[in-house]
Amino acid sequence: MLPNRHPERVVIKIGTSSLISAGRPDPTKLTALTDAVVRLRAEDRQPVLIASGAIALGRAALDAGAARSAAAQQLAAAVGQGLLFEAFRQGLAERGLKAAQILLTPLDLTAPGHRASALAVLEGSLDAGLVPVVNENDAVMVRNNDVLAALLAAALRAGRLVLLTDVPGLYESDPRKNSGARRIPEVRVMTPDVERLAGIAAEGIGTGGMPAKLCAAWIATMAGVTTVIAGADTEDCVVRAVRGADLGTVVHPRVPDKQLDLGRLWRALSSPPSGRLVCHPTVWRSVADGGPLLAGQVSSAIGRFSAGDVVDVVVDDTRVVARGRVRISSAALAEAGADAMVSHHTEYIAFQEA
């Protein structure tokens, strides 16, 4: 356990498809989760729940069908957030626990003017013996609860992040298509090679999938938080995952040589890369020292990307040395002068050299 951690704190994120059935909270799944919270509390742990499903519940309540526009999803979230929390509030109340609803966005955990206030209510809830039930405030903007869960675990300096999904961990191929697919029980450190396995995830009724889980794993483990990706339908999965049982995939944290800014982690790692910037090998030292990436340092761009997209910085044609958001598009990069800034140093993360 890294210093200044709270090993008793556990952030548990459950996805829409692992909680919602036929437009309503599945009683069996909800019972299993709330029972797990009770057991963790009995072990003097402090569970924090982060649940997807508000949009699915709101869409069903509004009989909105498959409307996918941003406005339709925001409206569904505004209706469904209360329904989702009420299901958890009631389930926890039946077990003698009180819940606290907390709606957040990534900015609430990363922006200096917001973070202290958000952490105050989270810390206050835990100190008061409440169970925080967190959700992305999708009524404001639809984002991803996996990434929010990673930011939350990092901000709380939690001992463990558990990401519950409809796939029982990370596999070498899709276990729903290949019965002989092998589970990867342990990832010593997140790398782009591990990330390439994320293509196994099929689209479901949520907004995540395995790529989003691995974006969350990047953020959490770079911040020093052990992360477990496990199947929500696995028997007694939550308690076993928190206790360190052999289920799902555990991703071990990096030991950072310096404190990484949470906003920087979010900007650089919250989305899968849209392209690659192939650079001269000397760029590694520049990015490792925190310098900006300039157009003159880029020999070629692979893929099409827009300003604000995430890309990988590559040397020796294959080795990824950094990841982050670019300030110019691939088209503009081709026309840019050598001194044009591709990425400011606060917008990317340099990985430890292999």
C-alpha cells in the first residue's frame, strides 16, 4: 500500500447492464450489492458506490425508446437519477444504513475550485457513517462513470477500485464468442499492449465497455490505486474482489516518482487514443522532462484526429512513451510550422520508460 492511502476505502462501480433489467433495477442484483455493502461495513471498510443506469431508467420511464441524442439522454438522466438513488436508498435502509446521493462531474474532482468542496461532502458522508451513492451528473453532460469512478478513487486515496461489468475480467479473446478464452488474472502494470485486448467488449445498453474500464484502470493505477475488473454475476464478487480473491483481473498500481495532478491524468487518459504521433527517439527525454510537444518533433501522424482528441506519442515506430490530448488536428498538423505546439506538457502523461 502506498503512503497516505486509506486502505479501508473501496470505490465500487457497477454498470448499467449489470444492474438494470427491463427498464428497472434488478431486485436480485440490487440485493447482492447492498448485502455486500453491509458485509464490507462489518469489516470496518468504507464502501463508496458509483452506479450507472440513470439514463436507462429515465428512458424507460419516459417511454423514450432508443433516443440517443445528447438532449434526450440528458433528459432521461434528469428523470432517472432520482429513481436510481431511491432504489439504493431503500435497499440500504432495509439493512439499517443511510445513503447520501452525490452527483459529480470530472471537473468537480479535478478543478482546484471544485475539488475541495466535493471532497468535503464525500469525506463528511464517510465520517457520518453514510454510504455515498455517486453518479455522473449526466443531466448536465453525458460522460462515463468508469472514468469518474477512477477519479473518485484517486481523489479519496482509496485502497481499491472495483469495476463490475458483464464480462468476468479481461480475457485474451472474447469469452462470449470463444469458450476457450483465457482470463488474465493479473496485470502487473498497464501498458498499451494490455489495452489492445479491450477490443473484446461488445456494445451493451450502457456507455462504457472494456475500453472505458481500461481508461479507468490507467487513471486509477497511475494515481496509485489497485483496480479490479470483475463480473457482476460472479458469486459474492464484491466482497471477494475487495478481499483480494482470485477473480476477474487485478491491475496493480504504478509507484509514481512524483505526485501526478488528477486533472492531468483525466485529460490524458480518459479516452482511448484516436491516433499516433511518430517522433524521433530523442523526444522521449523531452516529454519525460515535462516539455511541450512541438510539430517539428513529429515525423508523421497515423490516424485522423481532431483538436482535443487523445493520441499516443511513439518512438522507434512502436514504443509508446506518452499519451495526451492534442491542440491541433491531424490535418492542421500537416500544415503547421516546426514551432507549433501539438500538446502542452499539462495535457499529456509520459509513461515510465520500458
